[in-house]
Amino acid sequence: MSAHTLRNDTGLEAPMTRSAAAFLREQRVVPGGSMRHASWFAPHPPYAARGEGCWIIDLDGRRILDCANNFFSLAHGHAFPPIVAALTDAIAKGTAFGVPMEAEIALAETLRARNPRLEQTRFCNSGTEAVMAAIKGARGVTGRHRIAKFEGCYHGSYDHAEVSLESRPEEWDDAAGNPASIAYAKGTPPAVLADTVVLPYADADRCAAILKREGPSLAAIILDPQASKAGMVPMPAAVIAAVQQACARDGIMLIVDEVVNFRLGFGGVSPLFGLEPDFVTLGKIIGGGLPVGAVSGPAARMAVYNHAAGKPKVALGGTFSANPLTMAAGLASLAHYDEAAVARLNGLGEMLRQRVNAGLAAAGLPGRMAGAGSLFRLHPGARKIEDYRSARPLPAEAEALPRIHAAMLGAGILLTPNCSGALSTPMGEEQVVLIADTLIKATIAEFQA
Ligand SMILES: Cc1ncc(COP(=O)(O)O)c(C=O)c1O
């Protein structure tokens, strides 16, 4: 894209905003002009100058209500004063040591106090790393190397976790009618596909049948019970039961990916679904806005990483793992995301979904808003959403969603590019009403166009 293609919707040359200028500059030194695949959208995102509570102030001085919250990683929005204070204090003491600090103990204790199953923890720097660590941990416990994951579900960019992330309808089923293992990145080693079994998110019988056949060779089953890419709808209880039965029967490790959905409950999402994971992967809000990941679980499982008696079955390290800034921000974030805060934010999420769904129904529109707690996702179609396949936008919807996203941004509200979002604690009913009414208006305008 050149400067000449940055046009406004009248077709006239747009005034060269500071964000546009920054994008043109970034394109020269960064492929695609964006550091992150998921956070780019056409013609270019606004560039943030700073954040303030639930607002982003962009380079052009525009105030944008932030519902993306760095892909759901900010429970308290931007520059939350207790996090700023904790970071200011921590940064003055030094940012990285090759010896431990007490803050890492405190954050691990905080997780354990919120959910006793998070008995022991190792911190790392991203959710991707946490998933990789958990999968390696499961392999270390079982001595097996294959894993199973659910079709369309995102768990970061570790090779096995990426399989069938965005498979297309023509490649969905294998010869036996089961979800096929499809490479996401070009050049994925064939062994990765052979070693990754793909499960259907909403079909308990098929899931049980696949696990009956494959179970004895599996090290782990990884699942997110309210997966965004599977529509942000709950995984059916019967599927969860099939998974837990297979794990118990065949000695498979259950990994629950709570990188996003930890925010749904005070103790995270596993207790809400009756899940009993061997490993839990965490990230996002537990780092208070700094890079973070964690693998956590019962001490008997976490022993796989224990080096006290020499080289562990699985060695975990990382130069900046459990760095003091992340630990300080994470502690402040979770201290202020207590049971009352979780309940309040979940209530606002419920209000948002109800208001949007009532508004769309009143306008006779087919769409609906899915989600749980403080997370939401707009589906513009009329069909029942129950898994990745049904949630995958049809061609017309794939064209409508960016227009709705752009209309929202035009009205000063940032969603993620697929029109999902997360609320943050600085928001109140006023913001929820604004988000809902703007989204209803944008959706009506899209359907009437
Ligand atoms: C469910 C889930 N797991 C893992 C990850 C990877 O986390 P990170 O981006 O910190 O590597 C993400 C990121 O969005 C996620 O949504």
C-alpha cells in the first residue's frame, strides 16, 4: 500500500493523519507494516500515543474506547494506578536478576489461593510458551509424544497447537469423516500433523470414538472450554465428559488453556466447567499488562519440571521468566481483580450481551452476540453457533465484519478485527450502553446497506 491508497470512503485523498504517517513509516521496516498478524486491519490501525483507563489516546489525539484490551489481556484497562505504582516501585529496584525475587513466590501463591488446583506454577513470558511448556510437561509425564486439540481453537503459535487452526471447508474432514489435521503455517513438518489429533468441539459421540482409538498414544488433550475461535460458546458438557473419561482411562494429561478465560472466574475457568486439569496454561491478565505466561497444576504433575534431583524430565527456563516487573504488575492486577470485581465485570458483560441481542432482535436482524463474563463476540449470521465450523464467517459475513469493525472505530470504539472484545474494570454501565447501542446501529446499517 502506498500513500496514494490511504483514501477515505469518499474516495478523496484522506488527510495524512499521524497514524497514517506512522503506518507508512512502519511498512518500510516491518513486513506488512505490523508486528502482529492479528492486530492489523485495513487501511491501518490507529497508533496509540498513550492509554488512560478504558481509553486509548491515539497519535492524533482521538479518544478511543478500548474493547480490545490488548487481546483481552488487560483486566483494568490502561495505566491502572495500582499497577503504575507497583511498576514504579519495582523498576527502581532493577529489572532482571539471575537470582529469584520474592514477588514470584507471591504471584504463585496468589494463583494457588484462587484455585487450589494451581498448586505449583512456573512463569514464562507468553501464553504460547506456557502451552509449549505444558505439552512438553505432559510428554514428560507420559513418555508419549502425540497430542489432541479441538478444531479451530487457538492456543498460540507452537507447531502442534496451531494444527487445524483455520482449516477451510474443503479440507475439514478426513476420509473417515473426522476432523482432518491441517497445517496452519506453510512448511509445517508432516510429523507435526501425524502427531496432532483434531477433535470436534461440539460432537461428544465422535469425540469419544476418536479418543477411544487414539487415546492410548496421546500425551495430552488441550482444550479451552469457551474458545473464542469456536464462537466463544461453551464446550458442551458431554464433550468435556468424553475428554475426562478418556484421560482417566488412558492416562492422558488434560491441559486446560486459561490464557484468555482465566478472567471469567475468580479461580479461573476450570472450576466453572468442573474441569480437573493436570496442567493449566495461563497468561494475559495475570501479568497486569506485561508479557507473561505460566504453566500451573497439582504438585504431582509439576514435579516433571523439578530439577532438585538433577536434570528434570522436562527442563524449563527463560532469561526473563518471572521477571520482577511482570510479577509486580501481575500481583497488582490480580489484587484488584477480586471476587467482587470479577462479579461486577461479568455482570456488565451480561448486560452488554442482553442489550445487543435484544436490539438486534427488535430490528429483525439475524445476528447475535456470544460470549461469557466480560468477553463478547458478534456473530452476524442467523445459524446456531456451536463450534469452529458454524462460527466461521460465511463469505458475505467475512465482508460485513470489517465494515462493522470500521464503523465502530469511526464512532470511537475499538473491537478486535473479528468484532469481539473484553470489558475492563474502569468501564461502567455508561460505557456498556455506548458499546451496545453503537454496535446495534453499526449492524443495522450494515444489513440495510
Ligand atoms: C487461548 C489462548 N491460548 C494461548 C494464547 C497465546 O498467548 P500469547 O499471545 O501470550 O503467546 C492465546 C493468545 O491470544 C490464546 O488466546
